[in-house]
Amino acid sequence: MANKFSAIDFDLFHREELPGRIATEAVANAPAGARDLCALGIRIENKETAYTYLPHERKIEIRPGVDRAEHVVELKQSGWEGLVHDLESPASLLYYGEAHAVRGDLMEFVRWEASLRALYTGRPVYDAEQVELRSLEGEPLDPAQAFHLGDDAEEMKHFLGEAGYLFIKDAFSPEEIKGFRVAATALREQATPGDQKSWWVKNRDGENTVCRALQAGTMPQLSGLTTDPRIVDLVALADTKMVPNDPGEIDAVSVLWKLPEIAEGLADLPWHRDCGMGGHASMCPTMVCSIFLGSNNPEAGELRFLPGSWRSTYRVGEATDENSLHGVPIPAQPGDFTLHYGDGWHAAPPPTSSGGPFRSCILVSFQREGAYNHRGERHYNDILLGSEDGRVQDVREVAHTSSVETNLD
């Protein structure tokens, strides 16, 4: 059922409400997310008025018109309202074809996400220097701390609340991991481009290859993971009641494979949140369990987290960029797993090795009780599927294509 969120007057919001929030400092640290960005103009489809977000060191200024905006994006009224209500993101509007470049580069709109969320919702921009993970006793926490099944539940619950993730060692036996690998291999062999339940990418030689298989819970070796007490008991540590999906659901259980030298497609994930395709306010928190079938290290294409980021917003961007945060790599081995909040920021940069072995994981998803899709559709990530060759574009490809098409028009 689609959400009928309250309508917002675009002009009144920019002339009165938003300047009032800025004046009373009800926008958290919004300027911190835009200090290195250009002015952004936003206009609404079929409206004459538009406004510019002009970044300064200590504030973001809202000005009528877009004469001073290097980058101008046009949105539907409902899309812009979705941003204000934290039900959409710049990336989701790009993938749905609901953001159009009037001038400049749509990736600048994506880079503004952290500041826009702070302005619209008060959710702060992630600041690594301000993050202090503390134990129950007030001592500094190791952000890569490992736990074992049976460790103190209160200690693990506290760490999950502080960091936004848990790292569990030796949870699955070598025999179980062997069975998971057999299932993963079968899924890989069954996947075909355009089957609507797998992600495909192209390497530098132009070869199309699968990097993710969905609906993996249909495999006998994996069907019990959504109710496995080793996972479910830790999911229950969340402050919000979380529920599993039916194992046969397309996104309940999936398998991912890291691959080297990928030229096209979404095999190497930038810093992102799992609600990046929309729906934060209607479905979060979510949780994802990643069971490691191989080592998590740079050569294999490691998973990294930004500790404490699940209550804030970082900038979508490559973890390998010069000015990007490095994050915390988890030293996981086969049989270990991580559990993370979906709105915590994480990345999976390319493997540094070309010879492997490369990381592979089983992903098991959970959602909060009562979660729903505000667009009335099945799952937010469905927008990533649909290509005949099965290839999932990364956000830079989508932004570039949309910008070019708009400029050609």
C-alpha cells in the first residue's frame, strides 16, 4: 500500500520553514556535508519558482532562483516531498528516472544527500572525529571487536547500538560452509542474464558475469538461515522488533561474489546505506547478516563499515577516492558473520588482487515489524533489475546517462 505522506508547499517551505530551521540550528551540522560542493538549485516540474542551496563554512543559505547554482535538478513534487519525509534519496530518484539535470551534473545532487537530509530531517552528517565508541564501563571500544556465540548479550547489544554492527567469529562449521559453497555454485550456474533474480557486470574484456544471486533461500542448504537461532538471537538484540522474510522471497537470502577488474556494473559498492533506494522512514531499521565463505581482506575485496554511522549520513562515493574515509575492515574468515543495520554506511571496494581468491558471502535480510514500501511496490531494490543483460548500473552511470539525455533534449 502506497504511503500518502503529507503534501508540502514548495515555496512556503523554502521561504519560511527551512530558513526558520536554519536560524534555530535545527538542521544539525548540515554545512559540514557541503563545504566542498557547488551551489545546488532545485526546481519542481511545471513550477515557475526554484531555489538555490548555497553552501558556506557555517551555514547553508537558501536563495530564490537558480542564477547562482552551478548544478540545477528538476524533480517531481512528490519526489521532492519524498526527500523531505526521508522516503526518497537522490539516488532513488535517479534510478526511477524522476530527477533531471537542468544544468550541470546529477552526481552533485547525489553528493548533496548528507546535507539535504540534515536540512530536511535533522539527521546529522557523519563526522568520524566526533564518533567515540564506548563500552558499558565507559572505556574506548575497538571498532573491529570480535564476539563469539554465547558472549554476554548485554555487551553485544551495547556494541551494536554504538557501532551499528556486530562481528561474530566461528559461528558456522567447516562442513556448513562447504554446503553453503555448494549451494552458491549451483546458484551461479543457474543464473542467466535478465532472469530478474541475479546481478550481472562486465569485466575489462567485455565479458558478462554474475556477481549476485537472489532468492537463494530456495536452496536446501540455505533455506533455514532466516530462522537460524545463531542469527535470529542476535537480531533480537536490536531495540526495534525485527522479523525475517520467507526464505523463498527474492531478497530474503542472496549470494554475492566479488570479482576483479570490473568495468561496468555494480560489483564494487561505494559508501552506501541499504535504504539508499528509498524507504528509510517506512522500513528502517533493517538488518543484514553477512556469512563469510572466504576471507575478508583487501586482496579479496573487503567489506568495510563506518562505525556509528547508522544514525547519520555520509556521502555516497567510492571508498577508494582520495578524500574518502577508509572505514573499518572486519578481519572475517570462513564461518564468521557480521550483522549490520541497513542504514549504517558500508562499502565493498574492488579487490586489490587479480588472482583471488575473492570474497563471497551469504546475505540474510531482516526488516522491522510493520515495514512497508511507500511506493506500493514489492522491494525498493527492484528498480535495479530489468536490464536484458542483467547488468545493474552504478549511480555514476545512471547520473551520467540522465544528464546526457536531458542535455540532448
